[in-house]
Amino acid sequence: MRAARIGIAGLASLAMLTGGIAQANPFGGTGSVGAAGGFGAVGSFGSSGSGSLGGPTIPGTGEFLVGDGENKVKPGIYENPGLENEKCDWERKAPGGEVAKGRTKPANDPDKTVASAVVIEKTDTKFVTNDCAEWKWVAPLEDGTGSLGSTGSLGSSGSLGKPTISGTGEFLVGDGENKVKPGIYQNPGLENEKCDWERKAPGGEVATGRTKPANDPDKTVASAVVIEKTDTKFVTNDCAEWKWVAPLPNGFGSTGSGGFAGAGAGGFVGSIGS
């Protein structure tokens, strides 16, 4: 009888200690988050408590060391909703030098915000960000290449009901057949290959990015991209296959205050350009 008296208050305390109740997970092959708190330390790198799903956040301007220590950027996938009429520049550095950079910019529309995403890997040493909004946690990385791990891979056929995009080509954005679905995608990179991508909207180019091995021919550099509903075309060159990470609940790339929409929210089956 004593054990039965834990009740609701006891369960609430337990949830607080473990980082909350495990939720449906669109990343893993088993369909669940697993142990509670798998998204990293509760709270944020920048402002306290604003990280989605208890994950970290990063201020929009500054130079930050990457790692697991205090005041360091945690490896993972982050998104940025952008600021009105502001370019957002970011850069990733590793021991051999710069390994990735990107830029978003409004296209002939001073009131437009352009969202972006970035992969920060365990092998990175520094993340530099300028004139961006706060970066918010989207998903963890299960290995050093930026992929979601063998159990979380979406595969070339778009398994788990999520889309994929070929690594080279020009693709229209939209909901029709053979069009790129808006959302957040990640790319594991190819050995000794630069990966270039570009997003276009009615006013012109709104975002570009590049990854490149830094003095290491066997190194792969992962990347991520936000494709918004207002984009018209996605151009990608010499990249690996792009794989779905998360949906966009609204038009500017933010994951929203409520986190993810739940398992299957991105349910677009198949792949683009394969």
C-alpha cells in the first residue's frame, strides 16, 4: 500500500528528474525517443529554459567553442527563424580550418525573414554566428558524420514516410509530384567532396551554403538546410542524399513553441530525384 501512494505528485517529480515523459520520435527506427532526456541537457546555452524539447539554444551573434563542457555548443542540428531584413552568416571550424559556412538574406523584401539550419558535429571546434536570431535545437546526432545513425536512417526510398532529395540537381519546391517538400533536411556529406546548395524564392536567391573537408581527404562534413514554403527552387551540387529531419509547423522555419507535431507529421513517402 505504501508503494501505491506515489500517486500523481510522485510521477510529476519523477518526470522533472528525468527531463519529461518520453515522446514519439521521428528520428529513430524504433519510433520512440527511448530514455527520457535523450535530447541533451535541459535548459539552453544562451537564454535559460527556451530550448525546444529541453535542448540547448545558441545566441545569434558570437563565437562559441564546441563540446560538452559549460558554455560550449552541444553537437546536434539547430534551426534559426531569421530576423527581418537581416542577413544571417554562420561558419563552422575544425582543427584543419573552416569546414562549413552559410548565409541567408531577404530577396528584395525588407520584411521577409529567412530561416536556416546548421549541423554542428563532434569534430567541430568552433561555431561563429553573426546577425542571426537565436539558434534552437532540432535533433541530436548519433555519430560523428552527422547522420542519424543506422537505426534512424531514412534510406534512399524515403522509409519512415519521410522524403529524401538527390545530392545533385535542381528541384521545384511544393506539394506536387516530384517537388521538394518544405521542412528541415540533413546531409551526411561525401568523402573529400564539397557540398554546395542554394535556395531560391520569387525575389531571387535567399540562402546558400557550402561544406568542405579541412585538409583531410577522408573526412565527411555533414550539413542541414531549411526549405520553406515560400521557396521556389532548391539547387544542390556534389552532396550526398538529403534526408528529412523535421517538419515546419509554420512558414518561417521555426519549430514552434510546442515542439514537433508528433510522429508521422512529415508523412510524405518516397524520394525526389532518385
